[in-house]
Amino acid sequence: MGLGGEGWALCCVPHPRATLHPRVTLVLCCPDSPLASPQEMLIGRYGEGAKLIYELQDQGGELLALRYDLTVPFARYLAMNKITNMKRYHVAKVYRRDNPATTRGRYREFYQCDFDIAGQFDPMIPDAECLKIVHEILSDLQLGDFLIRVNHRQILNGVFAVCGIPESKFITTCSTVDKLDKMPWEEVRSEMVGEKGLSPEAADRIGEYVQLHGEHCGLEPLAFIGIERIFSILEQRVEASGEKVRTTETQVLVATPHKHLIAARLKLISELWDAGIKAEMLYKKDPKLLKQLQYCEDTGIPLAAIVGEQELTDGVVKLRDVATREEVDIPREKLVDEIRRRLEP
């Protein structure tokens, strides 16, 4: 499942040794694909989409192209290494020589997020897992009603076959069908008949399939967006609500109220790191305490561990709840346990 600039889609790409099943998106868990690939590996794989590929020529004269998606390089990786089964997550940049629309989250350089299952399996079982993951992602983000569209080349080719489309016209017909996101069916049909040479009867039969909507198959109403567009929606929601979003996972800021205590900060933060506590400090020798506490409030860090000259003498650390501004002295040896207790959900 690719969550890229082209929107949500499940797709399947033929592979010489393995069937590549739908992809969805999350985190990198396997070797990265090259940023530039030989042109001949990319041209012809995407129909009319090939005109959006950034073509390059290196100093040695080799024809290259910037990575258009993550699927073709993944298939190449499988073939070169003779791998027949793999399940992976991948997030990386891809490039489309397209007209950008930043207000809609559409860019020439954007992140595509993949979840790939490669191998020989019974039909549609891996596909069902991918659909489940997509549903979980969109539901957890609470974006509202949505429709998951399945863009499976084998299914689409099957539709074309039963509609009487010659196999030689599958790719060009697919490119025209993809324009339904931007054009009404009447214009798409006109292009099929007038430019692609399909018979009116075949075009009408295709129309019976592609114009089916969610209410006919039990899916939620359409909202059809990519990862950058999701970010745009979430940012707009946050701005409208006025809520503060944490920009860090830091749990504790190590702070000092006096000068010449950087060694004390470094020692305490090292103790917290060794205990698995996510801690940080300001990269200044003698920052003012007010500035340190303001940093906690601005970034949403919930706790501040303050160590001054008196605390060092008494063998304690002053633990401050940033939200309530309540402070309490905790014996140094009990600090980690107290922080963990306060951070428990």
C-alpha cells in the first residue's frame, strides 16, 4: 500500500520470482532502495505516469532516473538477491515531475510509505492484512469517514479482459482510468474512445465497474488522500483546536538554577539515560532556570529534574511537575523510581 502523493492505493506489481502483494506504510525495516535507478527499469512500468519520472544522466553517460516509487526498486532487490519471500516496512522519498499543489499536500518530492508482502500465497489473504492495517491507521488518526480503494493490477486487468479490452491496451486504458480522480466519467470515457481507440461498448462496460461507490460495497464515504495530505489535515485540526502538540518524546529536562553546575547536569542526565529515561538538557554552560523551565512548557516536557548547590549537598533532586509547577525533593537514589511512577499512564 503506497501512501504517496498520488493518494491511497493498494497495488500489485509482477515479479519474476515472487508475487508482490499490496503495500501500506509505516517504518523502515529492510535495506533501502537506491535513489537513482536505470531508466529502462522504470520507463514502461507506469503507462502515462512515466512522463512524471525525473530522467538523469550521470557523468559516465549512463541513463538514470530518480526513484518514482518504492515498489519497482523493491522488486529489483528481490530479483537480484533471489529472495522469494519477504515482509517489510519502508518509508522513503520519491519524486514525480508533476505540477505541485502545496495547499493539497501534493509535491514533486514527497514521502511514500510502504508495507510490502512478497511471496507465493493463497489469493487475497495478504491483501486482507494490508486492508486491515490501512483501516487501523486511518481510524486511529480520527480523520473522519474514509474509503479504502483497492488498486490491484491483476483485478483491473481482469475487469479489462471481461470488458473486451485487448491485452495490448491494458496499460494505456489503466492510465486513463486513473484520471477519474481528476476528471468526470464522461471525459474519461471520451478519452478511451477518442484517443485510446476503445469501442464505445467496451468503455461503457468499464464504466459499470469504475463508477461503483462505497455504498454499494459497504465502505465508508470517500475522503482518498496521501501522507502529506494527512499531515496537512492534522495540522489544520491542531491549529483550529488551539491544543499544544508535543514535538519531543523527552520525559525529563535536567536543569540547574546556578552557574558552574554543568558537570552536575551531565552526571545526572547520564544516570537517567542509563536507567532508560528519555532526558535532555539545554546545550548551554549556564542557562537561566526560567529559560529552562520555559523550554519544558514550550515543548511539553512533563518533568524537570533540578539540581542546585543545596540539592547536591543534601543528596536530593528537586523534581518539578511542569504542568502544576509543584516541586518536591526526592532522594537521589529514588529519583528513577519516582520518575517512572509519575510517567505511568
